Amino acid sequence: MSIVLIVAEAQPDGSVRKATLNAISAGKDLAQKAGAELHLVALGKDAAKLAKQAKNRVCACSFKCRM
């Protein structure tokens, strides 16, 4: 199965950049169209917080999300 990979980096304050949220949304759409899995790598001092923010963005659809 194909994989769409998005790498998300946290800002110094731990927030997610708007461009990253746009990339996650585009990745979600691409994965749906291609029948692929969407994978997200969260980088930052508090990667769990970033992953949770991203998960909330992606899991509005039918994808399975794991942290």
C-alpha cells in the first residue's frame, strides 16, 4: 500500500504553523484519492502535543490515527 508522509515541526512555543496544517489537509486529501495511508512525523520539544494537534486535524475523517 502507498504511504503519504507529512513531517510536522513545532514552532518554538509548541504551536503548529498554518502551513503545516495546510500540508496535513493536503496530505489527507491525497491519501484519500490515492487509496494510501497518511503518516505524520511530529518533531519538536513536545512532539506529543504537536501530534495531538495534528491528530485532531486529520481524524475528522475516517483515517485511523495512532500516537
